[in-house]
Amino acid sequence: MAEDEEQSESLTEAEEQLLAMLPNEVVDRIDQALLAKAKPRFSKVAYVVGSVMNSIADVPDGIPDVYYARRVAKLVEHGLLEAQGDISQMRFSEVRLPSSPIEDSELEEMIAEGKYFDLGSLYADGQGVAQSYVDALKWYRMGANQGNVWAQLAVGRFYENAYGVQQSYAEAYFWYGVAVIRASDKDFSYPFISSRDRVATHLTSEQKSEIEKHVAEWKPTQSSPDVP
């Protein structure tokens, strides 16, 4: 892609001169490197830019990060990346590679195979389906009920952060607690313990004691959802 952007007022005169002299083939290499670093799931623009800066052969030193961010914006404009948030705010915006729509038959196959956590992730991220926290929670909960610890962690996270559901620290504490028990390996259970302890600060001792009784009594269930 040819460089055709206006220069930012934040750039120094020396930076403006440097960027004006960049050959199109160098700009193309920067674009390709940015695309190579992007993933199917959303990643922070700051991460993508930081991973690419100073990693490309024959690119002059001194190119500011804002230039790389503007190349990311150009790739989004051309449909080569998808973005959420203001790309100029690199720490608070994200990009990913575009995802192809998932056929209904593929979703039906995933349901039949019980891949509920994977389904939840698709809807949570909007990969190949319309992004929906409500649908994501539906499938995460299905996996959580059947004993998938990562689905249990996701359900807890959704309740903690009010993703597609009313915030409930009690529900989050319950599902994090169930995940802690299911994840018997000490190192493996660390993210579950950390999450449980975080939401515990929002609950009283009485609330925690009552929830822990339900956690101790919890058992996985089996269910066969209808194909939507």
C-alpha cells in the first residue's frame, strides 16, 4: 500500500521528513509484518505495534509508534483487519484478523460434540458469528454445568464483570470456587484461586460461608441442548 496519510501534529519535523522518504516497498513490509503479528482473536494494538517495531530488516531507525498505529488503521480501512476502540489509543484498542462466517452446520456439529466452551468463545469474541455476551454465557454455562473448568472460569468472569448478565459477585464466587475444586493441580488452579479471592472481597463472611456449602455440594450434570 502506498503511503498517503497526513502527518500527525505530534510528529517532529525530523520524523515527518523520515516518513515522507519511506519507499512504498518498506511500507508494504511494515503492513505485512503487522498482519503477520495479528491473530484471529483480538489483541491490543500496542502489543501488535510493539512486536513489529524494530523487527523488520531495512526499515530506518526512528520511526515512531504512532506511524505503525496509523498503518494498522489503514489495514482496518482496507478490510484486512478488524478493530474495536480508537486505534490512536493503542493501549485501549484491539485488532484481529477478519473471521469467515461459520456455517450453521459447523455450529450444529460443535453442539453435537459438546464443544460448549469453544462455542462460548466464538460468541464472546464474535468469531464467525455475531458477537453476543448473552449467547456466549449460554454456552459457557452449558460447559460449566458439565464440569469444564475453563467454562466455569468464564461464567465467573461474566458475572463478575456483568457481561450479558446482571453483575453478581456471589455467582462469580460460586463458579470460581467450583473451578478451584475441579482444578486439583495446585499450579493449574492458580488463576481460579486468584479470581475467587478477588471477588471474595465484595462478600461478607456469611455470604462466603453459604456459597461454599453449595460449592461443596456441586456435581456436574449432563444435558443435550436443542440446536438453535
